[in-house]
Amino acid sequence: MIETLNSIGIDTKKIDSKPIHNRKETLELLKCSNPTLTKYKRRGWLKHSKFKNQTYYTADTIYKCLEHQLNIHQYSSNEWDALWD
């Protein structure tokens, strides 16, 4: 999955650099606008936590959001290979 994200321009090193990212950093990492980020939260793709009126996202939730966007979570490589056998 990391290679796929790097090939489409997502900087996985920045995601992994910190365990928690604020809203502005998450917007840069996902390369989206604030309304799009809100849409991801409403759909349940992106879980957030609040502390002192600030919104934070973990690296795991950012990766899960990317998985939902790219439909990577539907099949693992073994399941995909089994479809063609």
C-alpha cells in the first residue's frame, strides 16, 4: 500500500513522522479542502479526537481514510489471487 500511495503523490514519510496530526497538517497530507475533510468525517472514513478545541487525527486513521478512498481495503492480495483460480 505504501508504494501505491507514494506513486500517486501521498507523502507517507510525513504521515509516519508524527503519531498525531492537527487539521491543517491532515489537509496537506490528504491534499484536500476543509469541506472535503468534513465529508470524510461524516462518512466515517476519518476518525478524529478533540482536545482544547483543536481537532487531531492519528496516522492510522489517515491511512484508513486513504484505504477507503482507493478501495484498497476490499481485497488482500491472497483474496484477489483466489478470485482468478
